[in-house]
Amino acid sequence: MDTFYTDLLCVGAGLAGERVAVAAAAGGFDSICLSIVPPRRSHSSAAQGGMQASLGNCCMGQGDCPDVHFADTVKGSDWGCDQEVARLFAETAPIAVREMAFWGIPWNRVVPGKSIYYKAGKQYEKVEAAERSGAIAARDFGGTAKWRTCYTSDGTGHTLLYTMDNEVVRLGVTVHDRVEALALIHDGITCMGVVARCLKTGKLRAYLGKATLIATGGYGKLYRESTNAVINWGDGAAVALDTGLVPIGNPEAVQFHPTGIVPTNILVTEGCRGDGGTLKDVNEERFMNIYEPAKQELASRDVVSRWMTHHIRIGKGVPSAYGPHLWLDIRHLGAQHIKTKLREVEEICNEFLDRDPITQLIPVRPAQHYSMGGVRTDKDGAAYGLKGLYAAGEAACWDLHGFNRLGGNSLAETIVAGRIVGEKIVEYLEGRQTEFKTSVVRQAVNREQERIEGLIGSTGKENVYELRAAMGDVLMDRVGIFRNQADLQGAVEKLQVLYDRSKKLGLRSTSVHGANPELGTALRLPGMVRLALCIAYGALTRTESRGAHAREDYPERNDRDWLKRTLAYWKNEGDPLPVLEYEKPSTVWQMPPGERGYGSTRIICSEDTEICIPKPETN
Amino acid sequence: MSGGVTMGRTLKFNIFRFNPEDPASAPRMDAYFLEETEAMTLFIALNRIREEQDPALMFDFMCRAGICGSCAMMINGRPDLACHTKTKNLPAEITLMPMPVFKLVGDLSVDTGTWFRAMNEKVQSWIHTAKRFDPGQEEERMDNALAEEIYEMERCIECGCCVAACGKANMVPENFMGAAAFNRIARFMIDPRDERNNDEYFEVVGNEDGIFGCLGLLGCEDTCPKNIPLQDELGMLRRKMGFSQVKHLFRALLPGKKMA
Amino acid sequence: MMADETISRVGPDRTEAYLDLLQMVTGVVLVAFMWAHMILVASVNLDLGGGRVMNVIARFFEATYMAQVGGPVIAAIMLAHFVFAARKLPFRAREQKAIWKHSLNFNHLDTWLWVIQAATAFIILIMGCIHMWTVLTSLPITAAKSARRIQGGWWLVFYLVLLPMIELHVGIGIYRIGVKWGFIKRAHRKALHRFENRLTLTMIGIGVVTLFTFLVLTKA
Ligand SMILES: Cc1cc2nc3c(=O)[nH]c(=O)nc-3n(C[C@H](O)[C@H](O)[C@H](O)COP(=O)(O)OP(=O)(O)OC[C@H]3O[C@@H](n4cnc5c(N)ncnc54)[C@H](O)[C@@H]3O)c2cc1C
Ligand code: HEM
Ligand code: HEM
Ligand code: SF4
Ligand code: F3S
Ligand code: FES
């Protein structure tokens, strides 16, 4: 078996993983990045709309600063985030954006003079100042007080990731693509690396690092309908959970994006609404202006998704062979705008819907989009439970997003957290000698080897793909946008049955040569179901509504009892359920809980004087 | 995913099968049949074949939205992204082959990762500058029109279609840089942040493996799923690289002058 | 070798750039020559009262020694062009197999154009040399002499083969120079390719008429 040694092992070569590797390389340390796909194909490349940083260059962003960005983020999170982290983030974001510009991103720039823009379907005029000409521009996104989202057309994630990988190539960072981490190697105290499977040869490998980073992205593909890429299975969270020592923070905080296209759930960016697109119903009438007079289409994602679901439920959806949906209208933005600032959207509509967004409406419906939860870390990115283990990006619960992430904040998170966590890892690595205990390594590898042999020789009858689909259905139908006791209880029970069944898998393809895709799915399925159980059980237990977690039977945000973060552990493989613990979301309360200014206003106030000035601020 | 109204056609898929890791495997074509459904793409079709008929079938998908470049393959002889290819635009018999030039991983899956990493190293795909990043400084200004021009070239998704479609790359798979590399060079050439001069670019592409090895076959231009203006970029590159050398020629020929 | 090292450090190896430029330049010169040649020969179709125009022009070229000198020069340029262009041709069996397989599977217009270019090149090389040898070793050129050759039958067949070969090669060649060097832009490629096709057909048409004229010249 091949064994690789390095200083920093990055599991994941998306934006977060690569940014950390770049920081390590800049600090003089070796790293190896593992990735299931070539790094530039990581899901970061699919992000379209943009990333937030309070540069305040354009006229609609004037007066923006980290304070405002911080406040927007905390409100967006429904006070579920770590405010210390949010502050750090808001302050670093402008530097991170400029650094990316320095490395080569072709950010869209301020064009001086008059131009028109649309908001909520109406046309307005703005004048950009000549002295800001050529500075990095920004567009409008949901839940923000200012235009703050820096962008390159609607390929922001793509340009960010390509530029980041250019740095990786320049610095000579090693990348092993088509390698999938299966398990962490640890002795109960320190993490030493991972056991991985090479997806070219099918062989197991050991990767040993003085520090290990989990940056495997989100776990949207647990759900049936998700905007995520097909490899977003949540491997990183699953292998961390699997240790029994590392908790998943806020697993129940799952974001649905308002505009997945029907039927394929491919995302069309929030930039569509940011640039003035509107949502319409079966009568081709707008409705967000009625439900949310202030922010209208640009309320935060959780809020818009809920109103859309509500609107469909009261019969205003457009019937189709794939169930009811609503319309997104960007026709009034005009061909010129669509062809330059929303060209991926145009392409997606033409290619996947046979529709021309310049003249036709786009069928949309909320779809799973983002996992706010993930491997719980402290503000340095160090995971709870194991020394030498870090996490960053969507895989982590650093906790910038709390119960709802703002659009544009997660691309920003990847490079900001990557920058900060990378520096912390360099500090950790300096002068560190890690002893890789061969017995521990061998044991970890043997365990995976036995799992593989067990599956190959299994006499089980359960079909991998059927179980995976069943899990996706349970989450989608019962742990979706609106949640309630009965559905969630049922979800937990069904998932437990699936978990048992996942131990009796039978493979039809028993080759041990090469990738064997069925074996790959079988190996990760139990971990996926465990993660799904964390989501469902976390949601069942949290009897309040906060951000994206909306309980029909507990519609209020309950700061008195629930201003706390879920920590889900899976202590033993045989356990039927995760163990849930809770912690306060932050030690820093620069912004006491209050109203968001959009969405529901039902709040049960906290009585904790440490976090709350007794009377909540309105506004 | 498999839901949807059937369209009345039974599709026949002839799919290349070979697992180079398995000593018992030999290259062959396998046939599969599927009822066509509404809005069916090759992404949907291949996943159904794997889940329902042949769980060993190897292929690559990621974004399933035409933006990550994972799923390029030869579809009835032409390279294209499988995920954005609708079956309704294809005949009832569909032949799927892995892309040539790239190393075969298995069945329809090829190793584009190694190839593109080498490409990026070869063209030194990064901004070359003597400056250092100063976190306290504002960003350098840039004209928005130029930013958009750079983005136009930056849109390449490294799918490899242009390489598979190139006769030259098929003839000399080990050496020829391919249109994606030329596009990348062109992208840095117009970027004022990159301080490389023409001679430095020439060092990278001014040779038989580079732009002067390109035969102008335009298979790249005609297949690029992102519609990158490869023809125009390659023309610009050949002109710049070719004509800029004429002055060196004159300098070398002029008596009394040292080559410098 | 110190000297070599210095040179290689001074600048990149520019050979390929020069060769590619020369390939283009010789190509353009040859195209210009071929069009001029075709028009000159076609002037046999015209009779402005003082006999065939072709005779007048031919006499002028010989009187000024342009044919005697120009002929070998053209021959030399053609040879040079062949040397420059042939370095792109696949001579190894593996490469030839690859390009055939690719062309057949891919079935793509511009790839076929190149294959045609390469194939016609070899025919032109051989036939062009035979033709030039014949004409240049039996100066002066007169319409009557040419007509006699063509009425012999074998030369008619010869030209009927060479004519489309050379016109295809010329037409495709000039179009390909346009796209390769970026003179023809994406926006105009289709239109210009159509134009090139028409031009090729027209030139072949004129050539056929010319051959017919030669065939019937003295008989008429
Ligand atoms: C369609 C879409 C659009 C979006 N648009 C925006 C936007 O406009 N603005 C914004 O801010 N955010 C956006 N987001 C969110 C944002 O793109 C992601 O949250 C972010 O890019 C995640 O980056 P990452 O580095 O954490 O993970 P990823 O980019 O997903 O990278 C994960 C990496 O981990 C690797 N990996 C996974 N599992 C394993 C394993 N077991 N072993 C080894 N490697 C593994 C993968 O190969 C990959 O390299 C969007 C998300 C989606 C889905
Ligand atoms: C009078 C006769 C000829 C004319 C007018 C002519 C013209 C041209 C032109 C314009 C091109 C395109 C050049 C380029 O792409 O840079 C070309 C290409 C080519 N020519 Fe000729 N040529 C002639 C004779 C020949 C001969 C005798 C050969 C030798 C066998 C030859 C071989 C080639 C080849 C192989 C190419 C393709 C190269 C390429 O396009 O990359 N040509 N020719
Ligand atoms: C400088 C050299 C050349 C001279 C002086 C010359 C002269 C002539 C003459 C006199 C004819 C009339 C027919 C005949 O007499 O047999 C002719 C015809 C022809 N030549 Fe040439 N030629 C030259 C070079 C070439 C070359 C290089 C080619 C192509 C490779 C070529 C292709 C032809 C063809 C195809 C015809 C038939 C014309 C038609 O059908 O209109 N010639 N040439
Ligand atoms: S240039 Fe086009 S075809 Fe080539 S790799 Fe890039 S996107 Fe694919
Ligand atoms: S197909 Fe190949 S030969 Fe040149 S024009 Fe494109 S790279
Ligand atoms: S799967 Fe991403 S381009 Fe096809």
C-alpha cells in the first residue's frame, strides 16, 4: 500500500482547501490536496453570483464598511452565528477580494456615469462617480443593506477557483485528484491523516499529515432535489462524525435556494433577482411585494423560499409534469444585460430548458442549496475533539452563517476562512513533530480494507442506489422548507430503518480493479445516512423556528431556550441515533438579538443578560 | 430524476467498455436500451443505465449543469459535454466513446486532471509580476471592458473537447499543447497585471508543440462547448508570435549588430 | 560549448516562427502566381482581332526573359514551399493512422480541408514538375503549341486532373492562411469559406473552358 507524508493534508481542493494550502505553502510548509475530481472541477466553480466584501466602491454601496456587512450577516444568520467570527470575517473580506484581484480575477469594474438598474421590476437610474472608475464593482444580493457582492459576470466561483488553482500550480502544491478520503486516522487525541481510496486504481492509500484539513464542501446531495454537484455527499462531515469525537454543528440548518430550475434543480443565480428579476405566479403576477413589502424579492433566501412554498401551497403555482412551480422573470433586464452579466443563466436556460430568458419566463422552485452546518471548529478553524484536525469552507461550521447564509457570503467565507485558518495552521505546524503511530495507521487501513472485502463478499440483498434514493426522498419530503413534529418523527424512524438496511448491502459489481462506482457509493452510504439522521434528529429536537429551520408547530424564534448551537456526535457505530449537545453560539455579543427587518417577527426574547439588553432593539 | 413522460423512442446506446486496471478486461462495445423520457440528457440516461442495468459502468459527472467540464466524451464521434446533450437532438442509436488523447481511466472516463495540471504548469498559468500584494492598498484599477474581455477567455472549463477534437493532438498526443493552452496564454497576454513580454510568451508557445504546431484545423473552435473564441485567439497568437520575430530576424541579419 | 549556451540564453529558438512565416509567404506567392497563370492561360479564350491574346502576353514574357528566369524561380519557390509545408505532414505510420481515424470519426469540415490540402500537395508536386519541365523546355509558349499538346489526348487528361487539384489547393490554402493567421475572424469565417468555394469552382470552370478552347483551337 502507498503511504504519503506531508505537513498539511488538505482533504478537498475547492476554494477553501486550496486557499489553506496556499497559505501553508506561503508559510514554507508542504501540503498535499486530495480531491475526488480535478481541483478546478470542485463545486466552488459552480458558484455564479458573487462574493460579499464591503469595498463600497459603487454608488449603491457607498458608506458600506465591515460594520454594515457584519450586521447584515448576523441578521441573516437569525442571530445563530458566532459574532466574533462574523466580525473577523467582515473585516478580512475586503483584503481577501483584493488579494484575489492581485492574483488575477477579472472582477467586474465600476463604469463611471449614468446607467439604469432594476429593483423589484421597476427601473431606476444611478450615476457612478468618475473617481471610482475601474475599481471593483458590486451587485445587489438578498439580505444586504448595500450593494456588496463582487462578481465576474455570473461565473464568480469559476474565476475564483481557477485563479486559486493557478496559485496552487505556481507554488507547486501537490494535488492528488480522483482520491477519496474514507476515514480519519487518529488515536483518540490527535488526527494523523486519512485512509483514502484511489479512484483510478481502486487501491487504498494512507495519507499522513502533521495537520489535516477537512474542506470537502457541502452535503446537499443527501437531499433528492439539490442545486449541488453530484459528489456533494458530505464525505468530510461523515468521516469526522465517524470518529465519535468530532461533532457536526447545527446539522439541521439547511438552506433552500429560491431559484432552482424545474426539473433539473440547476441553480440560476440570486444575481437574477439582485439585478432586478421578479418572481411570478400562475397568473404571472408578483407576490413577494405583498408578503415582504420592504425587501420584496430580495429578502433572505430562507424567507423567499418559504413564501414561494406557501404560495404554491395556496394553489398559485404553475402546474407542470414535474409538479407545481413558479416563474422567474428577467425579461425586462434586456438582452444586453443578460448576455453580459447573466450569460451562464442564459446558457443554462437555453441548454437545459429550451427557453430563452430574454423573451421567456424561467420555471423555478426552491431546492436544497447550502449546508450551514458542518464539522464544528473554533474561530481558528480547529475542529472540536481532535488535535491537528481543521476544517474550512462549506464543510465546516466555523459558524459564520448560523441558521441562514446570505448569498455571496460563502464564496467569501472560503477564501477568508482559508486565509485565516491557513495562517493558524502554519502557526500550529511551526516546530511540530508528529509521531505517526504505525499500529494506528495499520488499524485504520485494515478497517477500510475489511469494509471493502465485506461488501465485495456480501450476501446482502439491499440495492445501494435504491437506499440512496429513499434517503433523498425522506429528507426532501419531511425535512424540507417547512418542518413539523410528525414529519420529522417519521423521518427519523424511516432513516433508522434505512441505516439498518445500509448494513446489508449487496453489490452487483464486485470488481476490485479500478474505481467500481457501485462499491464507492456503498462505502459512503452508511456515513451519509448517519449524517441524514443528524439533520433530521437535530431538526426534530429544535422546537423553534430560526433562519432556514422553520417549524410550523413552533413558528417563533425562541431566544429564551434555543439561542444555542447543536452539536451532533455519533459516539458508536452501532448507535441508532446521534447524541445531541448544545453550546452558546458566541461569547461575543456586539449585536444583541433583535428583528431582522424581513420575515417573521415572532420572537421569544432571551432572558440571558449576558447576551441581551432586556428590551430587544427593533429595527 | 428518471421520472417524466416517455417520448416513444427506444434508444440504443453503444458504449465503449474497457477497464485498464483489470487484466481480464479487453476493449469492447456494449449495447444498452432505454425508453427515452422528456427532457432526457445523457446525464440522466447514463445514470439510469448504471443504476438499473450495469453498476460497473464508469463515467464522470459533477455539476450536471455544463459548468465544471467533467463529462466530456465522444458522442457519435464528436466531443461534447454529456450533461448538456439532450437525447432528443440525437438519433435513436447513440455511440459513446471516451475522449482520445487523454489517458483512459475506464470506460467513458478519462484522466483530464493530470493533463490539465501539466498544461497549466507548461504555460505557467498565473500572473507574473514583480509586485507584492499589499493588504493595506486599494486594488489597481482596470477598465471594465478589459475585465470582460479577460473573462471571455477565462470561461474555459478545461473539459478537453478542443483537445479531443484536434487532429494535431490526435497525431502527437504527448506533446501538442492544444487550444485550451493557447486560450490560456492569450488570456494572460491581454492582462496588464501579467508582466511577461512577448519573448517570454514566445518561450512558452513559439514552437512546434505550441502555436506553430497548430494546423489550423479548427476542430477546437467548432466543438468548444463554452464557445470560447478560439479561432480569433489562435490567429492573434500566431500573428503576435510570428510577426514579433521578424524584427529579430532583421536584427540578426543586419551587419555589425550583435544578437541581443 | 560555451558559445552555444550563450546563444540559447540570449533568446528562444525562433526557427519554428520563421518556418511558419515562410510557409505562409511562399504559399501566398504561389497563389498569386497561380491565379495570374490561370488568367494568362485563359486569355487564349480571347481573340481581340490580333490573334489570341495569350500569344501576345507569352511573347512579352519571353522577350523580357521573365519566363526564362521566372519559371525556374517559381519552381524553386514551389520546392521551398513543399519543404516548409511538408514538415507538418505525418510521416510516421502511427501518426497517419491517428489522423485518418480522427478524420473519419470526427468528420469535420476544416479537418477534411487540411487532409485535402495534404493529399493534393503530393499530386501537385509530381504533376506540377512534369508540367513545368515540359513547358519550360520547349519555349516559346504559343497558343498553337499548347493546343497541339492538349489535342494529343494524354495532356488533356493530365490537366483535367491537375486543374481541380491545384484549384482546391490554392483556394483552401488561401482560406486557411486567413484563419490561421487571424485575418479571417470568427464572425466572417462561414461567409468567406463560401466565397472561397465559389472562387474555386469559378477557377475550375474557367480552366475547363480554356482546355476546351485548346482542344478546338486549330480545328476551328
Ligand atoms: C450552484 C451553486 C451556486 C452557488 N453560488 C454562490 C454564490 O454566488 N456566492 C456564494 O458566496 N456562494 C455560492 N454558492 C456556495 C459556494 O459555492 C460553496 O459553498 C463553496 O464554493 C464551497 O467551497 P468549498 O471549498 O468549501 O467546497 P467545494 O468547492 O465543494 O470543494 C470540495 C472539495 O472537496 C473534495 N472532496 C469531497 N469529498 C472528498 C473526499 N471524500 N476525499 C477527498 N476529497 C473530497 C472535492 O473533490 C472538492 O475538491 C453556490 C453553491 C452552489 C451549489
Ligand atoms: C503552385 C503550387 C502551390 C500553391 C499555389 C500552393 C499554395 C499553398 C498555400 C497558400 C498553402 C497554405 C499555406 C499555409 O497554410 O501556411 C499551402 C499549404 C500547403 N501546401 Fe501548397 N501550394 C502549392 C504547391 C504545393 C506543393 C507542390 C506541395 C508539396 C507537396 C504543397 C504542399 C502543401 C502542404 C502540405 C500544405 C499544408 C500546410 C498547412 O496548411 O499547414 N503545396 N499551399
Ligand atoms: C512558370 C512556370 C509555368 C509556366 C510557364 C506554365 C505555362 C503553362 C502553359 C503554357 C499552359 C498551357 C497548356 C500547355 O501549354 O500545356 C499551362 C497550363 C496549365 N498549367 Fe502551367 N505553367 C507553369 C507552372 C505551373 C504550375 C506550377 C502549375 C501547378 C502546379 C501549373 C498548372 C497548370 C494547369 C493546371 C494548366 C491547365 C490550365 C487550364 O486548364 O486552364 N502550371 N501552363
Ligand atoms: S477551450 Fe473550450 S473546449 Fe477547450 S477545454 Fe476550454 S472549454 Fe473545453
Ligand atoms: S483543432 Fe488543433 S490544429 Fe489548431 S486550430 Fe484547433 S488546435
Ligand atoms: S457534469 Fe459538469 S460539465 Fe457536465
